[in-house]
Amino acid sequence: MVLIILLVAGWALPGCSTNPATGKTQFNLMSPASEISLGISASPQFLESYGGEIPSATITQYVAALGQRLAAASERTDLPWSFSVVDSKTINAFALPGGKVFISRGLLAKLENEAQLAGVLGHEIGHVTAQHVGQQMSRGMVVQGLAIGLGIAGSKSNEQWLQTLGVGVQVGGTVYLLKYGRGQEIEADILGVRYMSRLGYDPQAQLQVMRILQQAAGNRPASLEFLSTHPLPQTRIKRLEEHLQEHYAHGKDSATYRTNAGIFRDTVRANLDKLPPPKHGQKATDKN
Ligand SMILES: [Zn+2]
């Protein structure tokens, strides 16, 4: 309820501001306090619906530590960032506003090195720093009209509002299903590359992740949830290739970029192999 009041109160503000990550003027009715509140409230629900955290403290701590270093290299170091590995066979990663980032065990198992993991986490951090959810929800509120916003405030719970973030939900007769647009995906790719390269990771790894996902989509499209929430058209790959060529190919640092394949193998691969089967994503009834 507190969140809804904040959102509705936000309506009175002009809603236009300059985003610190993209430098663009954006329309966003969600205040930083609302983003944080939303992320904290929605986080347990997301964790639960994806099988909870994987039962490996080593992997959990490794991913969280890398995520925190990337977040510290971003423009929004003030957020309460957290990074979780969910015990799901599906291949996905997602982020809630306010800095709650999740990667599935299924996606982690597809990656080959630390730089690729930095690419995935950096991309999700990019969605948060660029405030993509706030912009989408703000636009949705405008399309639906403030009346519906008030209707939600009056009759729907905070929980139901939160579901609009990633799970389809019936709100005021409209199903909201959050899916990033192509422009937002490209923006998150570019921001992800920025953060990982600041830590010395090879930006080419971001491109390798896309190829891994494409290949996985060819083999087992049903488990590739990532591509339904993060569209990967050919134009996105092309745009990233151009960006890397333009900004990272000729830098004097390119020879010193690292991938940390050995650390990744010893920490993630070796421990994943020891775990029991994932709790989520095995049954046909699980979301995927
Ligand atoms: Zn994305």
C-alpha cells in the first residue's frame, strides 16, 4: 500500500528526468524510493517461484561478489543491490527495480567463464540503472489512465501490483506482461559491456553469451525463457558487434582483458556438478 501511495503521489511530479546511466531524458513516474520498495517486496516471490536459491554457498557467494563489484562500477551505487542464483533449470536472468538481480542455474550452466557471467549480470544491472521497468510501467499507467491506477490502489494488493513486473497478471481487465523492447535490450547490452570492461573483463564475452543463447534456443527452445523476456533479434547482435568494434576493438587495454575461465570452472562448474537436480523447471507445469 505504501508503494501505491508513492506511485500515485509520483503522478503529480512532472516525471521527466535525466537518467544517470544513459544520459537520456526519460519519462519515469517511479521514484528511487518506489523502485527500492518494489524490488524488496517482490524479491521473495520471485525467488520462491523459481525454486529458491541453489543449495551451494560457494556458487551463491561467488556470483553475489561479482555482481556487487559490477554494481559498484555502475552509476547507481546507492541501490541495495543483491544477486541470487535461483534453483531453476530454465535459462533466464532478470532484474527487479531497485537492484535485485537473479540468474537461473540453467543459464549459469551454459556459461564458460567469469567474463560471460559478468556480461549477463552487467546486462541485468543495465536494465536497473537505465530504469527500464519504471519507464515501462509509467507508460502503461498513461495508456491505461490514472483512473485504473487509482482503481488498483483501491482494490488490489501491493502483491498484485508487484506481479506486473515479470509475471502476467490481470489488472483492471488488462494483462500486463513485462517484456523489454529491442531498444531497451540494446541499451542494457551496452551498459553491461561498460560495467564489465571497467572491471577488466573482455567485452567480447557479451557477444559470446548471445551466441550461446542462440545455440541453446536451437536445441531446446522451451527452456529458453530468457529470449521471451529479453528479445534477441539479429539486429541486437549486430548493434553490439558494431559497438564493440567502435569502442573496444582498438583500445590499448584489449590485450589485457581477462575471462577467468579457470576460476569459473573451479567455482561454478565443479560445484554445479555436485548439486541435486534443480527444484524448478523440470515439470511441464513449471513456468518456462
Ligand atoms: Zn535484457
